Amino acid sequence: MDLAALTARHPSAFRPDWGRRAVVAACVVAPVALFAYALASLDVSWSRVFAGLGRLGDFVGLMLPPSYGTTAKLLTYLHALAETLAIAFLGTLLAAMLALPLGFLAARNVIPTWIFRFGVRRFLDTVRSVDTLIWALIWINVVGLGPFAGVLAIMSSDFGAFGKLFSEAIEAADNKAVEGVESAGGSRLHGVRFGLLPQVLPVMASQVLYFFESNTRSATIIGIVGAGGIGQYLYEEIKVLEWGHVSFLVLLVLAAVVLIDAVSARLRFAVIGNRPQR
Amino acid sequence: MATAIPHRPDAQNQALVDGYEAAIAARRRRTLLGIAILAALILAAARISEVDLGTFFGNLGRFTSYIGRIFTLEDGHLVFTNPAEWLWGLRKWLRLLGETLLIAYLGTVIGGLGAFGLSFLAARNMVVAPWLRFSARRFLEFCRTVPELVFALIFVVAFGLGPLPGVLALGIHTMGALGKLFAEVVENIDMKPVEGVAATGANWAQGVRFGTLPQVLSNFVSYTLLRFEVNVRGAAIMGFVGAGGIGQDLVEAIRKFYYSDVSAILMLIVVTVMLIDLVTERARHALIGRELGR
């Protein structure tokens, strides 16, 4: 059977579907048009791009080899890196501790009144929408320049995210374990301790570890506004065009992030075991 | 009729009880050790990051008064009493917000296209030399590990002030983040349709177009939309380092203590971010729903 015969027998399968094609065309044309409009309205010109790429090439040439100058400077950098890690660690931990009670308040199976839950959720959303860097600027007004403001900034912005994730973990918990404990003669508190907590704690711990990883990255940049950590030096070295130092600092950050990722991946694995992550 | 419940002799039970208690004690010791290590780490971190609870609680009033102050106009009334005065710069801010959204859009599209190309090189099941896969993966890792603001700082020096460095910084970071996710999607596809297309005599490109692409496209779009949400937040702070968008005005308002402007711009950013979240969530659910309906 040849194609012509097939077409004659099943005309609907071979007829062009103009409606579908129009949808596909619109799905392609609209983003491309928006892309062109964005390029035009943001004043992106090829000459600027190429001139910039040329300069960027020069910078990359100057970045090699990475160097740290004097030993005193190396020690300063290492201390700043330790500060960054400390900020990420404390900020994440404080955020988790503050978010735990709110997670319970925002969970459907703990507080059944929707109006209250709605309020808590919108509050968490608002806190979450404000970036770490903005929180850092606000906290600097309160405790002054330095890493403590960074800790508080990380704490504030993650607090919203943790509250949401924790409440979801609590809502997803199986109530049968709690009922089981209570039917064996346990009190309500026993039910929460031996029925609910073992279910949600590993999930929460793994989320906290995951955020610690990503906060190591955030903590490297809050130094740009003066909230401590290695970002401050990165900012200064870029301003004075010391490209060797810049690349050294970037490598330092990369090494730290990779190390933290490896450690926290192992810890996460130890905490949740082989269970699929929810 | 009374039945005698057989009892094990206490001596035999004792061994089991001892074993149980030893096991529990070992667990307790491990937990205590964990807590001790955690406490030591907290103390060390607090020392390094100069945590000063005295200053914190002494100045906590400043935090609440600052929040109160940014919601107060110059004449001492709350901002909500006079919206026209509060949002005096609405026209300019909306233009800057539009610029922020365009930066996020361009960065997402550029990064998404780069990720699309590289993900096929980084995926294990696509026919590719191991060294090429290895270098593609390391490159993507580098792109997503360096914070976007660091890229932006460097690009501002190279390309000059304005939205362009912001777009490129977001683009590179997006490429790294999406490239990893895309590669995982490509690795998880069902190879049977690809083989089926190949069996009809199609070449490699046709196999990708009709075998691979239909399986991955909806996931790709969904991840890209999610990334757009993240990039809107990222673009809002690009102005902190001079890379365009509304961040420039925000940082100026905070630094120069234009209190009511701070709350106005923050409110606009928060509302925009929430709206974008809502729209992209709708779009993603519609996409996934259509996928399941087929």
C-alpha cells in the first residue's frame, strides 16, 4: 500500500491541523517577539556585547594564575571564608528553630481554622519574597556592620521558606502512627513524640541541610553590602581590578561549596537513609 | 479453666534485658555525642560571626521602630492614609519593575537555550564521548556554583553599568542550574520511542526531534518557568551592584533613609514576585495537567 492509498483511506490523519499549527506558531512567535522587544528596550547592542567580551577575555587572562599576594592576606581571606561558613550555619539553624513552631501553626492537621492558617501563610510568603541582601541592609541598621547582620539576614529570609516546607512536611505525615501510639495507652504528647516527630524530623533535617548548602552560596555575597564574610573582599578586589586575587577568592568559594555539598550529602543520606525524599 | 502462662526464667530474661538496655544506651550516647558536637559548632560559629546578644536585644527596638518608620510618611502619618504621597514615584518604579522583569526574562531565555544545548552533551544516554560529557558537567557546575551577583560584579566592570551585565549574569547562572536539571530529565527518558523512530529509518536528528523532544519538552518548560520565578527575585537585586533593574533605587532609598520609599519599593517587589509566582504556577499546573490528560 502506498502513501496515496493510505491518504485516501485515512484522510483525517493526513489533513493539516491548522488550529494546532497556529497554537504552536503562537507559542514560538510570542517569546521570540518578547525577546526582541526586551533586547531593544534594555538597549543591548552587539557592539557593546563584543567590546565587553573582549575586555572579559583580557580579565580572564589576568586572572591566571590565581594568587593571594602575601601570607597575611591569605590569612584574612581564610578567616573571611570561616566567617561565611559560620554565617550560613548559624543563619540556617536559627531560621529552622524559629520556623518550627510556625510550621505547626500553618499545618492543616494541627490548626483547622483556615483564616488563621491563611494569615500565617501570607506572612511567611511576604518574608520569603524579600531577598537576603535586602534583609542584610535592614539588619545592618539594627546591629551595625559585620557578620552578625549577615546571620540575621540569612535567618530572616530562610525563616519564611522553612515555615512553608515544615508545614507541608507536617501535613504529609501519616496520622495512623499517632493513633497507634495513643491506642497503646500513650498520651497526646506521647503520640506527637513517638508518632509524629519520627516521621517529620528526618524530612526537616534533610531540608535544613539542603538549605545550609545553598546558604553557603548566599553567604558569600552578603559581604557586598557589608554584612560580613568573603563577599566583602571579593567586592573590593574586583573594584581595584586585582584579577589574580579575584580568581583565587572564587576558587576558595568553589572549594568550600563543594566541600559543604559533599559533607551535607553524606549527612542527609545518614539521616533519611534509603527512603525516597518527599 | 486457668491456663498457665509459660514464663521464661528470670535469669534468661536478664540477658535480653541487658542487651536491650545496652542498645538503648548506645543510641543515647550517640545522640548525646551529636548534640555535643552541634553545640560546639554553634559556639564556634557564634564566636567567628561575632554574635552579640547584648547588642541584639539592646537594639531590637530599632528593628521594630525601623519597620514602623518605613511605613510612616514625612508628615508623621501612616503611609496607607495618603497613597498618592506614598507612591509618588509609581511611574518610575513601574518602569524599573518592567526593566527588572525583562532582565529576568532575557536571562532565563538565554540561560535556557544554553542549558538546552549543553544538557544533551551532559546526559549519559545520548551518544557522546565521555570527556565531552565530563567537561560539560564541570562547566555547568562552575556556572551554578559561583553566585550570580559575583558574575554581575565582574560583568559590570567589563560591559559597563546597565541591564546588560545583569542579563548575562542571570543567564550564566540559569544555564548552570537548568543544565543539570535538563540533563537529568534527558537521562530519565524512555529510549523505546527513540529506537522506534530510528527503526523507521530516521537519522539521529529526527530521532531527537520525534523521539526525545516530545518526552522532555513539557518538563523543560516547567523547569524554565520555575527558574523564571527565581530570576525575578535575582533581577530585583541586580541593581545593588549597578546591573540594572529596581534594586538601584531600593538600595539608594535604604542607604539615604528615604523611609517611605523603602516600603513602597519593597511592597511593589513583593507584589510583583507573588503575581509572577501565581501566574507561573498556574501555567505549570496547566502544562502538567495537559500532560497527564493525554
